[in-house]
Amino acid sequence: MMRLYHGSDIAVEHPDVLRNTGFADLGRGFYLTDDRDAAVGRARSRARVVGAPVGIVSAYDFDEGALPWAIWGASGPIMQDRTTWEPGSPFALKFAGDDAGIAAWMNYIRMCRRGQCDVPGFGEPAAVRAWIATDEVEMACSGFVPAEELAPFVDMGELVVQYCLRDQALADRALHFAAADEVPAAQ
């Protein structure tokens, strides 16, 4: 189990993956991070937007082993444990921490922002582990500079991990509400 956080203006004890249906970085789903400070920032921002005096950081325990993981790197997406996964069945996706994985992440965000979140040869992931978008991602998404050219400039030490749970059954089974804390909206 690992601890994940969600920043909002309300406590979210029962996440609804369909609540966010827009063309977000990793597509529709429930977004979390393993970085509490990032969740605090999101909670404060959300509180300011709705005029609430406090934001709320909800904490969860997440069973990362609930699904098999595909890793997208230089050879494209590859299932970590092929013996437990069959094409068409649920899987989770993460990106390799090298230039090829970073370029794949940038290109995947670009696809998701267009509403195309399928992984070639796999289908739509039930969960995605990636990083919160950076300036380099924005440049790659603009189409002016290819992701492969920008990837070497991304500082892995500066990236913040985010998770997007896109499958309600997975969220119900693998994500367990632990606590909610208030944070002041202004700071």
C-alpha cells in the first residue's frame, strides 16, 4: 500500500472517476499525487476558486499491485508481467524515467488532451502513473517542438508524480480513504 493525496475544496471519501470528464492531462478520472505538498497547493487553489475559507486534502491508501503495469519506454508499452495479463483486460500504465519514457509521457498527454487515451496494442488504461505537466510538456503539446527533442531537458528531480484512476471498479477496490485535513485557502 502507498499513501496518495487529493486536493479539493471538499473531502472526497468515495472518489467518482467520472466526475472529471474533461480533456485533462491523463484523460477523465480521479487525480491523486504521492506529494502531499502538491495536493495542498491544489486544495488551496480550488478553495480560492470556489470562495471557500479552507481547502481539503484527502489521504488514501492505494494498492498499486491491484493491476498489472505496462511501462512505456523506448520499445513502446511493455507489460511488466505478461503471465498475468491478457489483451483487452484491465491494466495500469506508467512511463520509464528515461528520455524515451519522458517523450512517450509528453505525447500521451497530448493525445489525452484530444480525448484519445488508448494505448496502442493495449486499449484504455484503468490507471495511469505519470508526472504533473511541465513547461516542456506544454511546448510539446503546442506542436512547435517534438517531444523527443524536449525530453532531454526535463529534470527528473523536479517532476511530481500524479496518478489518474480511470476505472471505478479499480478505485472502489484499490483506493481506501484514510483521512481528510483542512488547509487555509490563502497563503
